Amino acid sequence: MSQSYNRGLIEDFSRWREFSAGMWAWIFHKFTGWVLVGYLFTHIAVLSTALSGAAAYTNTIQALESLLVVRILEVGLLAVAVFHILNGLRLLFVDLGVGLEAQDRSFYASLILTGVIVVASVPTFLSGVSI
Amino acid sequence: MAERYTSFEPGGRRWLWQRLTAAFLVVVLAFHFFLLHFLNHADEVTFALSQARMEQLTYFSLMILFLVTATFHGVNGVYNALVNQGLSGTRKTAVKAILGLASVLLIVQGVRTALAWAGGVPI
């Protein structure tokens, strides 16, 4: 009977150089998931200014969108969302038994496609903001 | 025999719902980003534009469904991640209750906001 040891979270992550593609995909999916669920609560909180009236909502959104840091954070959000979507599709296919043998390549494809979509979206996300 | 490392519960349905909501969210989240950042630009958002969209029953109901599925998928994902890290016993029950309450509050607040835009259910 094999013995199992709990090495603890820190020691596990200290071996990050040995991680395989599938482990990185798991870590990135968890990380992007935490960011997205955190953003979901923040997003509803900001949109709730609509409950205080039309002017409060419009002024809040436009004030936030005039800030460069908010636009940069939105690009970050896009990156996180696109990766989570693409890697999520990869997981759905693997769950259905499709592409398991290519799961490392599909992870790299998710990363590259995320990068391409995010870079191509930067001009749109930064349009009309003053530095 | 080696210990089986999994938090998967045989016969559980949360796993299936996580996948079903994922399939829905892939499409709707992409649509949401595209509509509100590319077709319309974020810095042009006004209450009146949001109101015009929300007054359409199709858009209103899609956004309510989006809110409910995103909340379930996100909160269930957090719960699964914590269970996967070894959460158990009383703490597991407490976390489940807190996440459930947070979900209800989020959905209620989101629906109230949608109703404020639409001026009631747009039937």
C-alpha cells in the first residue's frame, strides 16, 4: 500500500519549474476564475448606481471610463475572460473525450489566441481616454 | 492501493451544471464583451442607452439568465476549488451557507438594477 504525504501548498508551488502544460492550465483556470467571480460582484456593485438615478449611473460610469488605469484594468479583464473562455472550451471538449491526446497543444493554442485577441483589442479599449 | 485524489462526488449534479452553465456562458460572455466594448464603447455608456436595451424583453431576460448562470458558475467554481483544497466538515457547511447567501444577494441586487433600467418587467 502506498503512503501519501501532504507536502503543503508552498512546497508544491516551489516546484513550478517541473509543472507540465496541464498543471499550468489548471492554475491559470483557477486564477482567472477567482478574478472573474471577484469582478462579477464588483461589476454589479458599480451598475447598482443605476438605483440612485440616471445621472448617478451615467456620471459614475463616465468618470470611471475617463481613467487610464480603469481602461488598463479592462484590458486585463479581457485577457482573463478570453483565456477562461478558451481554456473552458478546451476542458469541455476533454470532458467529452475529444482531444485529450492534444490537451497540451490546445493549452498553448488557448494562450496564443488569448494574446492575439487581447493585443488586437487594445486600441478599442484605450480609445478616447486621456493620459 | 493508492489513495484516490479527487473531490468528484459520484452521482453529483453540480459537476454537470458547472459544464452546462459554462457552455451557455462561453457564448453570452463573448456577446456581452462584443456588444459593450466593440459595437458600443464603454466611455459612451449612459443610463438612457442601457435603458433602451433593457426595455426589450429578449435582452432583459437574456441578462437575467446571464446573471443567474454567471453567479452559479462563479460561486460553484469557488466552492469546488475550496473543496478540492481539502475543505470539509463544519467549515465546508459554513462556506456553503455564506456562498449561497452571497449568491442570493448578488442576484437580488442585479435584478433590482435591471428592473430600475427597464422600469419594471418589460412585457
